[in-house]
Amino acid sequence: MRNLCPLLVVLLLLPPFFASTYAQGNLKTQDIEEQIERACQTLEPGGLAVAVIKDGKTEVLYTYGEKSSRSGEAVTPRSLFNIASCSKAFTAASIAILVQEGKLDWKDKVTEYIPELKLGDPYITGKLNIIDMLAHRSGLSTFTGDLLWYQTDYTNEQIIQRMEYLPIENNFRSEFGYQNNMYMVAGEIVEKVTGQTWSRFIRERFFEPLDMTTTVASYDELSGDEDIAYPHYKGEQMELYDFNGTKPAASIYSNITDLSAWVKMWLNGGQVEEGTILEEEVLEMCLSPHTLLNVSSAQQERGTQFRAYGLGWSMYDYLGAKVVEHNGGMPGYLSKVTMVPEDNLGIIILNNGFDLFIRRAILFSLLDRYLGADEKKDWIGRMKQAGENYAKSVKSSAEKRLEQRIEGTDPSLKQGAYTGIYQDHFYGKAEVKIQEGKLHLTLLPAASTFTSSMKHWHFDTFRVDFKDPFLPFGLITFDFNSKGTIQGFSIDLPSRDFHFQNLYFKKKQ
């Protein structure tokens, strides 16, 4: 991948001394620029955009790399990235506005607004309130149910109908389980209460008053003429993801210019020049801990003592300060929006190269400088090493999967016996057919992406390579009853984000 010259934009509207000096007298603009540039040169993140907000002013807008590897055009401060789960803060803030207007209460039961919602446990269904939903403490484990929206044509209504069949694996209200579909339900509540679509509500209540003129709620609102930073994976440009369901969890496209206004509003206690967007009481509700999270050994090593999730924001301590942030990730995109309220500091990082380590490298390098760390760690070097270790681990895991293949075996049955319609109780139907002389699998809810020829692996297991570069190959294993008739198949496709292992497709015909 080529190294591209970075662009550093120091806003002309700032007083002259800000061009070389930040709020702290010993904090030089050049030092911040050098840290970001060094991170880019070391980690080569594809395209990147970084904004730093301090004391109500955008001090730095920094861009690096290409927004499109096909055109070679550079990222600009107005290039739109899918901010993925950083969208959740907008959805939580939408609920906050309705609370401050007296149109609902934080402890209202979700079924008061969405009576069709049923979860796997009737007790949780009846008790689940709005805080439970937004604080990821519903009893559903992290990412369970994401296959219902990812690449499928399911509507929000259809996803809600199928959530009843998701397994309850966590303790209700005491255990964190990150849930995209719960934020979709929150968006449905906004629509029920206001009579407006979620996208229109956030446009009128946030984008317009904050002058976020280029931000859009989803792919549907892109005209095609925008300055778009396209997603890339392993250096290859991907197509934009077209959300159908669960948009309120992850569908917003924005840039560092517009998001700077969003962050300034939060750091200013919900106030803008024209008046109040979020009142102090509801703003603090969003930024307060509601669900405790574990602190890993690596996080303890950096000095973190607590982690929690609020409403649309996560939080932890670093160098004695409370850090509030949210990460976002979709294939080809990674984002991070971070605030340190007591220092009136905001940092926004958007990446279209899917570099898993650039965000932490930049964030902690800057936090060390802004928060006055006694010893500034080499976060860039650490993250480079972490990336190398991760790549080795992924390669090793892939090699082990290949080594587990048993050579010299044959399927139990002829091709035609494997064909038919299969169904998973919550995901939907799949079809196995013969196509061009080969078995072919299609998961029908995501037929354009989750489709592949089936190559014999061993025994009654077949390999599939879905049309999604983000996912590794999958192994389809058929099982049989005592009469030797196929009962169904399972999918072994290792992914942290999508739980294929929860699927079992029973043969229907």
C-alpha cells in the first residue's frame, strides 16, 4: 500500500496562537500532527480522518490516504464514512429528547410501544424497559441476532417477529450483551411516539440545528454525488452496505467536520448558540454508567479501573479522567468518537481501511498528551506489534482449520439427496440445489451474499465461500437420522460478529 502525503487543516477561524499551541502551554500543534502522521506511516490505515476538539473549538482536522483506491482521490474533511455503531448515540439522544419533552419515561416498558416484541423469556419481555434496551442488559448475548439484519432483506417488523426465537444466554439487567437489534427497536419507539421516521427525526433534531449539512441517516439518502470515503478490506474497495433493517444501530454516514459539531454539543452540556438540544438531566442520564463491564488485564495494565455502558455511550477511566466514547465497525469501516468532558476534549477518528489498531494508536497517543501523562507510552509501536500478533493468530487459526481436513473420504449420499429446502427456526430458509453440476447453497434471507457452490471437504461436510470478503470460508455439515435420511445441516463459520454456530437448518422438503 502506498504512503500518501497527509493533509493537516488548522482552522483559520482560530486565534493566531492556536496555530502552533493548544490550550495547554506545553502542548504543541506540531506534536499532535507528528503523532497522527507517525501512526499513519507506521500502520498504513488506507484512508483516515481525525478531528480534535478542545474548549469548544475544532483545533485540528486531519486527513490521510485515499477515499477510493479505484480513483486515487484523497480523503477530505468532508468525506463521508459510515460511522456504524457511533450511530447509536443519535438514537439514544432521540429517546432522551422524548423524555425531556414528557412523551415517554426512561422506565417505560418497551412493550407499551412495541407490543409485538417478544423475547425468549416471557418475564424479560414483560419487564424490559427503555434503559434495559439502550444499556445492553436485555438478557441477549453480544451480537446474538445480528444475522437477522446483516445482508438480509428483512424489515424491522420481520426482525422483531423473529427475536422471540433468539436464545437468552445472559442474566437480565446484570450482564452486558451488545445488541444492535435493541437499538432498532428504540428507533421504532421514536417512530411510534412522534409519527416521524427515525431518519427524519434525527435530521430535524440533530443534523439541521447542528449544521451537519452533509450527514445522512443511511445509504438510502445518498444521491451519488457526495464526497464518499468508500470502504476497503485488505486493500480492496468494497461496495457501500445498503441497510434494510436495524438502521438506528449503525447506518449513519458522516464526516469529521459534521461530527465535530455533534461532539461540541455534548461537551457544552447539550447547548448550542440557538438554544438547548439536550437538557442537562437527560444528557447526564446518557453519560452515566448503567451496565458494568469487565476490565481486561490489558486495560488494567494501561491504568483503567472501571468500564461501563451508559445509553448510547461506553465509558472508562484513563489517567484519572472519565473517558466517554463509542466505537463503530462495519466491513471496510471503523470509527471512534471520544470525549473527556472534564477536560472539554473530543477526538474523532474515521477509517475506511478497516485497520483494527489505528484508532487506539492515535487515541491513546493524544490522550497521553492532553491529559498530561507522566510517561508517554509508545502506543503506535504497541499497536503495530498488536497488529502483527493478530495477523499471526488469524493465519495460525486458518492453517489449523485446513489441517483438520481429512483426505480421502467421500460423501455418504449422491448429490441429489442433499438438495432441498431447509429452515432455521429464527433465521429462515436455505436452499441446496444442483447448479452447473455442483451442489450450491443459498441462505435465502441474504440470497445475494450468502450464496456459494459447495466443495466436498470430508465425509458429509462441504466448504462454502460466501460473497463477503469480510468472512472466512464456512463448513456445512449434514447429519442423519437412524434411517440414514438427512435431518439438517449446521454451519461452522468462525466470526466474532455473526453467530453462524447458532443456526441449524432442518430439512423441510
